[in-house]
Amino acid sequence: MIDDFKSYFLARLVQLLESRGIAERERTVWLRTLLDIDLSSANRKLKGGIAFNIEEVAKVAKTMGCSSDYLLGLKDEHCAHHLPGPSFQGLGVHATLLCDRLPEQEAIAVAARMPGPNDSGSALIAWISRNDRALNARIVGWRDENNNWWIGALDEAPVGAALHRVYAHLLLDASISAYRVAVLDDRAETAEVMQGFLEHAGYIADTFTRTADLSQALRQVRYDAFVLDWSMGRGETTEALMEEIRQSHATGTPIMLMTGETSELEIERAIDRHGVRYFQKTGLFKPIIAQLKKDLREQA
């Protein structure tokens, strides 16, 4: 590294280490582990006796969640465009967990609730293990019978539930709550894939494979949005269900309609009568999520 940048680099590195809570006595070991060098070299680098090469600067920058330009004093904004760590986006918030001891591929971020005095519990964002082997974990996450995520102490988890280790959780303000979306498709695997995309975006998603089941749920649950298949097999469509939704829910409640087997006339009628958003069934779910986010944001 060019000597002209050394003072900027060391000063900004120390600031970042302090902000991450890495004490001075721990920094030599931290750098040794990060760069895979011996302790003596790590100590001399931190004191300015040995220069960092460009690859080492890049590695430090990635771990610290900043750009190499910031560390070298070439710009003042310290955040990189793509922060490392598991990221969550939904509920009107965007959060990224920065942790050099937690590889991104080991964790996922979910919208969840914590058991409390009321039935709904407190809303939070949790970063949990992808697998369900929560050995010796103090705080764990699990899904209930409706596939909603819950976070709590080990003794609060239901007996026999698949438990995930909770690495971190962020309690949300009471004014922020997860949108609940109903997904209807006559193929269970398609409904479950859609559910996965919705949950990753921060929504709570209930899946149904029969029109009658969702119709029954409408009497007990008020949904914020719907993702419906048009054709339910054997000549049945969801047109009558859309009419029922419009009668029981607010006029602007978003309805995303998916189909690959219908006439343009039927789709135009559904759009005109029920104000639905129409998507061809192509196996691509991200455009549906993007439109849903936009519609819910405008409705709020």
C-alpha cells in the first residue's frame, strides 16, 4: 500500500474496530485470523510497521462493511453499496446484519413474533440458521401450524417443533406489523414456492389449495392482500371468490391474479369487475412481489 494512504487507513480502521466493539487487545488476533498471518506480522501491520497490500485492504473493507476507497481516505462515505451479511427487507424496513463470525450462507432473515401476553405477540426481525439443528441454542425459532415464524426461549418452543438457532433479533415498534397475504393455487407446490418468496419479502403468507378453504378463512381472518390462481381445475375459477373478497375486505385490497389457462375476455372481465392485477403463470414470482409491495405501500 502506498505510504501516502497509510495514516488514513490506520486511523479509519481503528475507528471501525472501535465501532464494532473489538477491543484493542483483541485486534491483533482479529487481524491474524482475517488475513491468515502470524501474530507478529498482524501486530506490526496494525502499528504501521508493515504495509497492507491491496488484497488485504479489500478483505478488511469487505469485513468492515465499507469500501476500500473509504479506508484509503479517497472518499468520506464509509458504507459500501452492498453490505455483507444476511439482509431483510419488508414491513417498511430494510435491515442488514453485519457480523464477521456469521457467513451469509448460514443464515436467513425472517419476519417473526415473540410470545407475549396477547395472542399475536411482539413483531420482530430475526436472523436464524438455515438448518433446523439448534444444538445448545438459548434462543430458537420455529414455525407454527400456519407456517408463521416465532422466536423465543427453548422452553417456550412447542414439543417436537423443528428448531432453528437465532443469531440475532430486532424488536420492531408496535406501529410496524407484518402484512398477511393469502395464497391460493390448486397445486400445493406452487403455493408453497409463492409463500417462500412472500416470507422472504417480510410478509406472513397462508396457503390454500381449495377455494372453499380460503372462503372459510375469510370469515375469521382479514388479509392485507391475495395471490390467486384463476383456474382451480374441473372448470372452477376464482371469480366468485374475488367477488366475496371485495364484499368482505376494503375496496383497495390488492389481488394478484395468476393464470396460464384462460381467455383474454375472462381476464378483462376480472380486471374491470374486481380491480385485480394480472400475471401470466411463468414461474417468475419476483414481479408479483414487486407489484404487491407497490400496491400495499400506496394503500397504507
